[in-house]
Amino acid sequence: MTAAQLTLVQIDNYGPWTVTPEPRREMDLQTLQSRLFADIAQYIGNRGGYVFFTRFDNMVAVTNGLDRRDHELLQESVGNRYPVTVSLGVGVDEVPIDALETATERVQAAGSAQSSDRSEALAGEFHDGDPTDEDVHIAHFDVNDATGKYTDRLNEFDSFINIEQGYASLMKYMREEHGALSFFVGGDNVIAACPDLSHDDYMGAIDHVAADADVQLKVGVGSGATPHEAGFAAKHALEDCRYEGTLVEFA
Amino acid sequence: MTAAQLTLVQIDNYGPWTVTPEPRREMDLQTLQSRLFADIAQYIGNRGGYVFFTRFDNMVAVTNGLDRRDHELLQESVGNRYPVTVSLGVGVDEVPIDALETATERVQAAGSAQSSDRSEALAGEFHDGDPTDEDVHIAHFDVNDATGKYTDRLNEFDSFINIEQGYASLMKYMREEHGALSFFVGGDNVIAACPDLSHDDYMGAIDHVAADADVQLKVGVGSGATPHEAGFAAKHALEDCRYEGTLVEFA
Amino acid sequence: MTAAQLTLVQIDNYGPWTVTPEPRREMDLQTLQSRLFADIAQYIGNRGGYVFFTRFDNMVAVTNGLDRRDHELLQESVGNRYPVTVSLGVGVDEVPIDALETATERVQAAGSAQSSDRSEALAGEFHDGDPTDEDVHIAHFDVNDATGKYTDRLNEFDSFINIEQGYASLMKYMREEHGALSFFVGGDNVIAACPDLSHDDYMGAIDHVAADADVQLKVGVGSGATPHEAGFAAKHALEDCRYEGTLVEFA
Amino acid sequence: MTAAQLTLVQIDNYGPWTVTPEPRREMDLQTLQSRLFADIAQYIGNRGGYVFFTRFDNMVAVTNGLDRRDHELLQESVGNRYPVTVSLGVGVDEVPIDALETATERVQAAGSAQSSDRSEALAGEFHDGDPTDEDVHIAHFDVNDATGKYTDRLNEFDSFINIEQGYASLMKYMREEHGALSFFVGGDNVIAACPDLSHDDYMGAIDHVAADADVQLKVGVGSGATPHEAGFAAKHALEDCRYEGTLVEFA
């Protein structure tokens, strides 16, 4: 049975900070945000987890394999090296959106995202019991022949619009139908943290996006004790789609 | 008259590299992409330009103020420090999408994004003549009370869906109606490189997104010789919206 | 009984790379080196280890708490994100220099530092058995009132010469007398991985540097199962020196 | 005539910050320091300057080609992205140590390195008049066959001791005899900012280090309007030494 551990990473009081005492240089903010994400990606990633940049001031991570102490140390290290701090909320559930609901509530309970009183809150529940190979399900989507259809043919913004409309359609469908969380991760790739779904469920999502946004996706699916294990299997399954010419492959 | 200089930054042969000899760890790819973007943001940003991560393997920059030599040096520095190289295309036009069209064609003409033969192409036309305060128009949108309506109330993914659907709607409208390029830059912020647009044009965009995606935007608009100057003025104008309770302000 | 695990991190074939096809920009090399060190510092540091930049193309780490799998993953992650790869050798001994001797021999046995044939070698012996609080001894030295005597009074280079001559004297003495490895870590700080030494041993070192280089040091000493535990205790002991006006304090 | 512009970069109130409210994790401090240096290396380096990490909390840069506005922007960007700020002092002189003396005095006059009152001071005099090809002289030293003699034969710490003793000897000699500033830059390399020196002056330095520290150096020397131009010529001259088997070559 799936038991996804989700962590919400929220920068404390970030909005006000970006305009105090006056608006800060946009490219400095972009640099700060993307480097903070990169650091967290390394920290969580080399412990087997996955993190997604989402809105950058709020990031969503799948953290099976990381315990409370790992979360505390991440918080301490960010605080030591950045001009901002982060609060962390953690939840565990069979359905990713429900785990994130818990995680978010814990952070919200500690104070507003724009409160100067809240700093480095850490609250939530961690996966206990032994990890199993069914704890995490990852689906890795990409666009069929995106380079041939878009990148090498259209201007970059029109390519991007196509990818983006496909993503907007997929993220909404997967969340509403399955409580799955889908994240654009660059290029033509979307990675989703899912409950245990069937071949037909994935075909349903692909059909929906083809009809709704006219973008043709394919998907590889894997499961494992950690996001890295599940996601690595999903990547291999997606390679199988490429060689077999299929739209859905399970590892 | 607007004269936006747009640069397409495209990683050479990135797709194949990410799966050779077998798929690379996802969090290493995320780290590489976001740090490369951060470095380019610093380089272009402290010369007065703006860059947007777009799809990460393809980034779009507004580079008024940067000449051919600046572009060559960026290419050299990336090549010295990363396991990948970048090709650059440059175009100038009154309408941003047309400038990017030229920029993209130049890169495409040098070879496919997935060709191992193309490496560090640099081609295009640079802004010549004296810069003027009307060269670049930047619009900075954000969502009205996003913290109160979304971040402090919904789980993070549902907040993100709202922001994302608003963005998907805005990016498409602004491109189709005005040839403007809109980029999500984190939080609830979207920055657009625009031609010279009127108050009514911006109200039209805001109304469209409210009707289409049920997201209430406001916008500050600035112009200048460089993206930083235009964007900084836009940020101040957006602060004016906040204090005045208005939806559109020009610097 | 002390059981320090030392890791040599050596960039593969770095010298030739820096001048191929022609010399690379010095500031790009400096950036590459210091960011690679920073990444390794985060990776090893948040697992309880310490790494020192030494010559940058060769770094020395105290890695009690990191096993073979941790070393493999570090190697993989560097290879995924940098234009260079690293080889790793590991050794364990009561005396740090002997552990490093083993670690170095393992890397040397795999090929020359300037051989294009060697890539990502990993060899050595890891600490087995249960960790104990006596495994690692760390001494944290600093210069008495460096700000008052040097930084606020001399030009920066003359301040630096004083610190550097003190360091050159200390590193040689500690290695020759005790097989300890001393590393300059910035400011007026030197951190040493030591065998189990007495109060008199440390006083001997301080007296030697005072006589040989006319620099007045003090030192805090700690021990623990990992470098972080030992080093953190040493920092607190050094704070005790500061408040007590003493030259040697044990945690 | 030489006209070197030297900048002292000093982190404000860094010492106290590192131990407040209690000592911070050493590896976080190492990461912060080396990344700050890397960022400054990119900023100064891609404008033609050189910066050296020196003590990390104090860095020395040769900044011919960077004006007051460039310095202000560096300060602003660091302040936007790090938990610390930097003060900058600038001086120009025929002799590098005298330029640095001026630069340091300007920072010292603004307050102590450990004063919480001083923040982001910027003071000094900038190179005016037209740049000439004689403004900056850079000497690039390395150790003859360091890989064969040390790296592939000794344990890494003993290799490092040899390089370090050679450096300590050279830095002192060059400063005392010529007012030149020599910096270890990794591997077996030392880069020096020098006044206009002769072949015999450099042979004198090499002979001194051979006698004093038993380390055999060679050196390439270049001059230019900026450190990059001078240093790049020096690197090529050092390659000439390698091929010709000579000890001193001028570009």
C-alpha cells in the first residue's frame, strides 16, 4: 500500500522581504530562489528523495527515507547560508494530495506565510514502520517527439506555450481524478507523485491531455521505497516506451 | 519605439545527454539546470538584462545592453564550468515574439537541439544605434492577495494550480493578442516583455484571466533602456497598485 | 582509541584539462574549484564529516560516518554536474597521516593524477565496527586577537602573511611531531585532525609557532564519533579559551 | 607605467556572526565562504579582473576595468543573496602593496572588521585616465613536475606541505623585495600581482625559494590593461617555459 511522505518547504515571510526596504533586483531574487532549490534538491536527492520547485517560495518534496533529524539539519543549513529561513511541514498518506494537505496545515498552523513571527517551524508526522517497495509511485511523462514537433520548428515561446498548456491540463486532471501531484521539471518532462494507479488510469490522463490541450504524452511508471528508486524505474520504463513506441509502460 | 533584444539560450544536445549512458539521477539534473539558470541570471542580470528559465534546457532572455562580446564570454564561461555547452541566438524587434522568432531561427539554422554536431553556435543581430528609454517595456503582474486567498488557506498544490492556471491563461492571451512574452518567476509573480501597450490593453488581459481562469491579477508597467530599468520601474508601479488599490499602474 | 577515516578526493587529470585546448580563464577555474569544494563540503558535512580544500585539485576529508555507498554517490553526483570527475581513496588509522597515506596509495595505484586513463577510481578500507566517541579528535586553533593585531591595523596582505607564516609553521610541526593534519579554513582559523594528544602536546605546538613565526595561537580540542561532533566540541572549547583567557581547553 | 587598482573585499562583522548565538556548523561556514568567493570571482572575472580568496573573510582583488558603479552593484548583489554583507576599499598605485595599503586604510577608517556598526562601506580611489597595456603585470608561477615529484609519490598532506612551504617563502620574498602580492590559487600554482620587474628579479625569487624551501618554481609573466589580459599572457608564457624547459618567460 502506498505511503507517500510529503514535505512542504515554505520560505518564511518571503514576499515582504523581497520588497523591503524597496524592491530587490529581480535577477538577484531569481538567483537566490533557484540556488536555494538546487541546494535542497542535492540535500534531499542524495538521501533518495525528490523535491520540486513549484512556486520557488513554496516547494513540494517527496521525502520517504528522510526522518525528523534530516529535516532539522536541512533547516539549520539553510539558515546558516541564506538571508532567509524555511519552515517545514510533513505528512504521510496513501494519496499524495492528502499527505500534502496535512503537511500544509502544519505549516499554516504555525503562522502565516507572511508573518514575521513565524520562523523555522517544523511540524508533522513522519513515515514510521518499515519502508516497502510500494511506498512511493512515480510517473514520468514526456511529450512525444517534442524536439521534432516544437523545439526545432517553432520559436521557443510557442514551443513553451504548447508544453505549458499540456502541463496545465495534466496537473489539474491528475489532481482531481487521482489526488496525484504533477510537476514540470524542465524540457518536456513532467514527474508525478501518484497513488497506485492502473494502466487505464494513465491512458485516461494521456487521452484527456491530447483532447484538452492537443499535446501527445507518454509515461513510464515505477514504484519503490524512495522517490529515487521509484523515479529511476520510471525513467527506464519511459525509455521502454521510446523503443517500443508505446504510450504507457510500467517498470 | 520599442526595440527589444531577445536571446534564446539553448543547451546543446541536452536530451540525449540526460539519458546517456543511462538515465541520470533526476535531482542531479534539477540541480544542474537550476544552477546554470542562476549563473546566467547573475551574468545577464548584473549587465541590466533579464533571463527566464522557461523550460530550463531552453531559456529566454531580454538582453538590451549586452553585445556580441558579452554573449561570447557567457558561452565560454559556461563551457569552462559545466558538462554541457549552450548555443545562443539573438534578434531585435519592436514586438518581442518577432525578436524571439529571429533568435530561434538562428539557432535552429545551426542544427537540431538534439544534434551532437552543433556546439556553441552564436548567431543573430544585436541592437545597434543608441539605446533609448523606450527600448524595453516590462509588465510585472501578481495575484491579488495570493497569500490570504491561497497560500494560507489551501494546500500548496491547490494554491499552485490556481496560480498556474492563471499563468497559462495570461501567457497565451498576451502572446496571441500582443506578441508579448510572459514568464512565471515564482510566488504569484509573472513578468512580461511587451511592446508598447495601453492601459486598456492591460485591463483587457486582466479581465480575460479573471473570466478564463478565475484569478484576479494586477500589474505595474515600466519602460527603460534595459530590462532592469524597465522592470525596476514596473516593480515600483506594482507597489503603487498595492497602496492605491488599483489594477494597472504605469511608472 | 582513535580511528580516523581519511578520504583523499583527487580530480582526475585536472592539470591537462585546465590548459586544453588552451589555458582556460583563471576566474572560471577558481569558480569551478571553489564550487566543487563547496558542494563536497555540503555533502560530507551534512553526514557529519569534514573536508578541507587543501590544493583544491586534491582535497582531504575526515569521513567517519560515511560508508562506501556514500562515497559512490558523491562520485556519481559530481560526475553528473561537473566537467571533471573525481577519484577517491580511503584509509583508517589511529594516526591521521597514516590513514591518509593509505588513502593516497590507493588512488596512486589506480593511475597518475595526470593520466587520462584513470577516471572515478574508488578504493580503500572503511571504518568497521561500532563508532566510539574517541574515533575522531579535532583541534580548532585561532590567533589571539587577530582583528586587533592585524586586520584592523595592517594592510590585508601583511595580515595574511602573518597568518600564513603561522599556519606554515603549525602544519609542519603537527605533522612531524604527531602525524596530525592541520588545515587553514579561513580568517585566522586552523582545524587539525589529530591523534589523542595531551595538554602539553598542544602547548608545545603553540610555543613552537610563537617562537618560530611570532604568532600567538590558542586551541580548543574535542573528540567524538564524527568530525562534526568532535569539531563542534572543539569550537565550544575555543570559546572557553576566549572567556577564560587560556591557551588550551579540552571540551 | 604600472597602475594596479586593488580592491579589498571584507565581510562585515563576520567573526562574531560565525559564533552567534552559538558556533555555526563548520561545513556551512566553509560552503558560504567558498561560494561567496566563487560568485565574486565570476563577477569580477567576467569584467576582466582577478580576485583571490586570501583569508576568505578578506579577499584581495585586482580590479582594473571595474569602476565605482561595478563595485556598488557587487555589494548590492551580495547583500541581496547572502546572510552577510561586504565592505570594499579601493586604491591605485604603481606598486600593488601600496595600492592595497590605501584600499585597506579606507575600509579600516569606516570601522573595525568586527564592528556591528559598519555595513557595506565603499571608499577609495579608482583608476582614471585611459587604460594602457602596462597597467597590470601578472606573474604565474608553478612547481616543476609537481605531479611526478609530489602528487604521484607522496601522501597528499606531504605534497601539500611542500607546496605550502614554497608558497610561504615566495609570498614573503616577493612582498618584501618588490611589493608584489602572491596568491596560491590551487594545485601547484601561484599568481602574483607585480610591479614592472625584470628577468633577473624573477630569477632571484625562484632562486630564493629553491634555497629557502627546496621547491623548484618556474614563472610566466604578462602585462595588459586588465588582470585577465595580463594573466592570460602569463599563462601562455608559462606554457612556453614547459615546452622550452626554461624557468622564466615573458609573453
